[in-house]
Amino acid sequence: MENVLAHVLPVLSATPMRWNELAEALPEPLMARLPAPGQWSALECLLHLIDTEHVLQSRLAAFRAGADFPAFDPATQGSPRAGRARGVLADEFAELRAESLRQLALLAPEDLDLVARHGELGPVTLGEMLHEWAAHDLNHTVQAERALMQPYLEGCGPWRKYFADHDAGQ
């Protein structure tokens, strides 16, 4: 992809707005509902995005410093935020993302070629990480919306078959 920043920044900018819309519009039980055992709810996806926003900010700093960085394991390194309202969490994510976007605005095109060593993946470029970051945002937004979809799929009767790709109950 030519001009990575021009393609990645719109995705990264849109994600907090989408989460604020979901947090404002949807009831808490729906946001917290697991689509199936072992799968994340929309709220858990949001919590994960908050955790990884901290990780990504530290990785940006590592690239600028020419330092290596460890892998991130959400199962063991996530932050508990039980009991916090979804709107508060969406606002927290938006604030963290705004800071990340400020940091990204300082990058020059040649910075995308900076290399750091990821603890699990080995050498990676900043450009590759930015592609991953945008894909990560979209992945967890899709995952959350799939989780939100489940009670509607359960109630749509004969139309349910049309949603087989998104149905956690089949």
C-alpha cells in the first residue's frame, strides 16, 4: 500500500467514534453478552482495545528509540476494569487514541522503515505495525458487532440461515 499513513490514519481515527456510538446507543447487558462460551463480548473487545492502545504507544516509542519490545499476551497482561461503565471506557479509549494519533502525526514517511525486534515475531517495521494496528481495530470492531448480533440472530426465525457466517450458535 502506497502512503501507509494516509490509509491507516482514517481507520485509526474512526474507531473511537464507532465505539462511542455503540456505547451510547446499546444497553449494557447487550454490550456485556458473550456470543458463545470462550468468545469475547463487545465490552471485552473494547477493554482489549484500551489495553492494546497502551501497548501500541509504547511500541511507537520503541521504534523511535531503536529499542526492541516484548510480545503482548491479552490473556495474562490485560487490565481488569470490572464495574466501569461502557461510556467511560469508550471515552478512555478515545483519549488514548487521540494521544496515539498525536504521536503518529510526528512521523515522517521515512520513519515507516524503522525496524524493531518484536519478542515473538522478530524484526518488524513501523509500517508493518501500522498496517497491523488498523487491521486490529477493524478485527475487534467486527468481532464486537458479531457478538452484538447474536440475540437478533436467535430471534429471526427462518432468516437465521442467511447469517451462518456470523452465527456463533451454529
